[in-house]
Amino acid sequence: MEVDYSNIKVVGFDADDTLWVNETYFREAETKFGKLLEGYETMNTIDQELFRMEIKNLELYGYGVKGFMLSMVESALELSNNRVSQATIGEILNIGKEMLRQPVELLDGVREVLRKLSVNYRLIVLTKGDLLDQERKLERSGLSEFFQHVEVLSDKKEENYLHLLNHLQIDVNEFLMIGNSLKSDVLPLVNIGAQAVHVPFHTTWQHEEVKVDEDDYKYLKINRLTDILGYLK
């Protein structure tokens, strides 16, 4: 696909599964949760119930590990008809705490890309999730020096992007967003007239999955983050 990024002055990066590994830890946590509750239901039913509970609770808790922890606890109570033991609840909480303590594993080429792009572009982070957790991960990542602004959004819809770009005085025609989620990092930007780049991660939360006809949307898809250096100088 031919793209023209000559007008771009600001590049936004998603964080989880774009800069560092994240969704993998959620999949591992779901497996651990399923094993704790397998005495009450099948693994498939447990997975479905947990996902249903997460979506139900998004409006209350938002995105991130803490909301996921609470959804696991609530799901355990429902799946067990309130018979789950206090010890099991404690183990569920420990699953979440382990997630919060995970080391930050940068994806291949991230530091190289940020170092090179920071010379000619203003770089910002736009991510969803729990504020404290995202701040902690950014600090542990050692990438803070490359970003002029970090924003943890409650959601990534068109109105969220428009409000933030206006607040930061960024012209939509001069903005490029890079991320792993079509639903959150690409399509909303295309819809408001900005540019976007899709860098798929090998694991995607089903809530972020969306099927689109790529011919209907103008965005660049690359296999790895370092490929962007062939388009931005």
C-alpha cells in the first residue's frame, strides 16, 4: 500500500501488545482461573462466563488488571453458586497480583524505532487500562525518555481521540497512530481523518476482534514495528 506521511508531525503509540507484551499474561491468567474452578463447570463454560462478566463490568471498572481481578472473583461466585472457598478467592486475587508484578517485556525493535523516530517526530503514548499499572509499566520499560506525553484513556473511541487531539493541539491531519488493535488503534483514527498503522500481535482479546473489509479503510498494515522505519524517516 502506498502511503504519504509527509504531513505527519506527531506519532502516537498504543502500549500493551504494541510496545510490550500484555495479552499473553491475560491468557495465562484465564487458564489458571479455569483450573481453580474446573470442579464447578467445564473450561469452555468458565471462559465464556468470565468474558461475559468482563464485558458487563467494563462500564464500572474500565480496562485493566484490577477490573479483570474483580470479574474473576464475581465469576467464581456465580459459577460456584457462592460455594467457592475463601482460599480459592485468595488464589484468584494472587493471580491478579502476579499479573501486576510481571516484568515488562519489550517487543522486538521497539527501542530502535522510538530512538530513530524521536529525532524528527513528537511521540506520545495513548493507551487504555488502569492508570497506576500503565504508569508502572512505562517506568519499568525504560522508554519514558522518548515520549513527550502519555495518556491513559478510559476508552479508545472516535470521541476520545478527537477530545485528546484537540486538548493537545494536534492537527488530525498531522497525526499517525500505531497499534495492534484494529478496533481501538486503527479504525477510530481512520474515521476521524487521521492516519493509522496496524501492527498485529499474535494474541488478541476477543473484545478487540473485529472483521472488516480492508478495501473499505485506508490504513497501513505491517508485520513488525521496525517496518515502520521504511515509511517514516
